[in-house]
Amino acid sequence: MQRNKDVLAAVRRKYGHDLGTLADVGFGPAGSADAFGYRDGPRRLPSLVRRSILSRSVDVKLVVSYRSVDLADFLSGPYPKGSIMVATSVSARQTLTNRPTWLDPREIDAWGVALAASGFEEYVLNLGEMAAYTSGARHYRYVIGPDRCMCVIPQVDRETLHDLHQRTSSRLLNQLRTETARPTRFLGTSTDSPERKHRANGT
């Protein structure tokens, strides 16, 4: 546990200013997930890419967004009015090739909770990865009140968020498998010989 705290302290010490800037942007209008839906198409959420603390050949990407707890009807906890649920995701890529790569889970978790209030990191819920995504990003959720204080997520809501995460992951994975299994149609070409074409036409 102490080693995990040491990694988190190193991340905050080295990138504290950048993390503060990301929080200001991410907790503002740019990070709101309430104002858009899947029909609106892709959207670039506030993010930060910096060199790993434990591996100098790896870049870490931290993405942040949030949604109003007042509008999240799947949450039942006693949260103060005006609270928001923060969503962060952390992924790692090789610096030279930009390919997804492995990174020590201690550092992944450190980045995942880096925006949370110091001393309250245990309030952050680790949801794990999305099976359908090749980036290997790990996802986290936590709730903060209108005064930016951390809120405890009741066990029932923790289970709900885990369930939603798993169902979303399964749905995306099934969708990916379906799209991959679709036969590819080639237009404008034919492998039929002239003889086969004549036989098909009865000539």
C-alpha cells in the first residue's frame, strides 16, 4: 500500500500543475457528459498525456469527464444536490510507436485517482477495463459535491456502476464481433470465368 502511495505522490509532485489545469477544464463545460449523446458523434474530452513515472519509454493518457448526479437516475445514494460523478480513464502507450502497452498497475491506479482530493482516494471506484477496447484503458468513478468535497458512494451504487460497466463492455464487445463477422462485398469485380457466365445464362 505504501508503494502505491509513493507512486501517487510522485505523479502529483511532478505533474501537479498539469493535473490542476486538467481539473479546471474537465470539471467545466468541456467535461460535461450531460450535454451530448452518442447520436452527436465522437467528441474530444479533456485529457492529459505525460511521461510515465515508472517507465520512461511509456506515455500515460488521463481522460476526464463528468455528469450531474441529479440527472443520473440509476444512482440512489444520498448525495448533496449539485453533486457530479467524475469519470476518469487511464491508458498507456509506447512513446516511440504510440502503440498500447503494459504499465505497472500501481501507476495506472495513481493516475486514475490523481484528481481526487488528497487523502480520500479510497472513495474512488475502480471499474477495470473495457473488453472491447484495445487501448487497455482502466476506468474510474467518484462523486464530488458542489463544494468539491468527496462523497462516499454507497455499496448499492458501487454495485450498480460495476454492473453498468460490465453490461456496456459486453454490449460493445458483441457489437465489435458482429461487425467483424460481416461478410465483405467486393463490387465491380468477378471471379467467374466466361464459361461459367455462359452456363449461368443458359447459353
